[in-house]
Amino acid sequence: MSLVVNLLLGLLFGIGLVVSGMADPAKILNFLDVAGTWDPSLLFVMGGAAVTTSIGYWFVLRRPRPVLSNKFHLPVRRGIDGRLLAGAALFGIGWGLGGFCPGPALTALGLGEAGTLLFVPAMGAGMLVAKLATAR
Amino acid sequence: MTEFTPVASLLGGILIGISAVLLMALEGRIAGISGIVSRLLPPYSGGVPPRLAFVTGLVAAPFVVMLGSGTPVLQTVSSNVAVMLAAGLLVGFGSVLGSGCTSGHGVCGLARLSGRSLAATATFMATAIATVFLIRHML
């Protein structure tokens, strides 16, 4: 049951990325190019997603537990620290270089562009290094 | 240039939001793609099969859209080897170090009014905009 739910929700998330145009790095890079060929589409994607999620979470998180799990797994870290900001800063540089973040990169994987086939394994390697470096 | 697509982008964003809400309602989990993907890599902390299923859905998505719409999914991806390898490494390393990416911080975190996610989103937006500015207008 959980596997089918996750497959379908991943599919829905990916369809959202494709429909919104975010599977195309050119749209991301043009969003980030505020001094040049600015394309504000990403604001509508993030805005639409965040507002929908905000409304949905408001109802969902009032329930005692999720349907298929015994509790809600919410982030436990608190406070803005150097690790958070350094990670976000490095992430942003990579995002600005390639125009890909993890969701769109995986969604685009099967389309088989050379750049995507370089980016995704490199992303996995970066994640692995960070996991090993921060594991204790 | 890419065409400004407010309607399609809003619609796509709402679909992403519905997926995030349902993942919380059913599984009790944040729809953060970097968190989902990084847990497929060692050191393992459990929960691999459902996350693998989610990623499978993501990968299948463009083909479902193409079947449904009858039009190909167009994209322009740099094939510069050094740029794409560096981009992937930074995105992977940074998202794990910073506990999230555009989906976990930028969508789910902002929806929860998390101060950490707001700080992370402002930071990665700033460095991404600065990076594109440097490459396109300074170099």
C-alpha cells in the first residue's frame, strides 16, 4: 500500500514539475537571471505549491496521525546555524550553475540529456560525501 | 529567452502542493526531494523502499505527460561536463548539509512557516541569482 502511494505521489509531484516547466533548466536559469532574460514563472510554481501545501497541512496536521503511519515525521532541528546557511549557499551556487535542483533533475533523468546524466550521479556523490562527513 | 507561463506554472505548482499534502496526510512525511534521495544512499537509516517508489514515480512523470498530451517534453540542458559535474556535486552536498532543497525548504518548509526554511530559501535564492549574474553578465 505504502509503495503504491509513494509511486503515485512521486508521479503526481513529477507531473507538477513537468507541467510547470521546471523540468527545463533554461526556465530556472532565466528565473534566476533577474538582470537579463527574467522569466518569473518559478514564482508561480513555488507560490502555488507553498500556498496549497500550507492550506493542506493546516487541516492534515490537526489529525492525530497520518493514515498509513503512526506519527507525523516533522523536522526536529531548531535555530538557524552555520551548517544550514553554508549548505543552502552551496546548494544555490550549484542550482545557478546547472539550473537543476534534485526534483527536476530526477524527473528529467529518463529524457536522457547528456547534462542530466552528468548531473544526477554527481549529485548522488555530493550527497554521499555530505552524509559521510556529517555522520556521527 | 523562455516564455513566461503563469497559468501552467501555477497549475503545476498546485499539483506539487497536492502531492506534498497527501504525502503528509498518508505517510506523515515532508515532500523534500533531497531528503528522499539522500536516504537511498549509505549510511542507511531505513525506509528505502517507499522512497525508491517515490523516485520511480518522478522518473516516470515526463513519459506519462507525453503519453497524455501527445507532445514531447522540451528542455535545454548544458552539456558542459565540468559545469554539470560541479553543479551536481554542489547541489547534492549543499542540500544534505543544509537539510533540504527547493522542495523541502522552499515549498514544505515555507508552508509550515519554518524560520530555518525561510533563511535557507533566502540564502540559496541569493547565491543562485549571484551565480547566474556572474556567469551571464560579468564573465
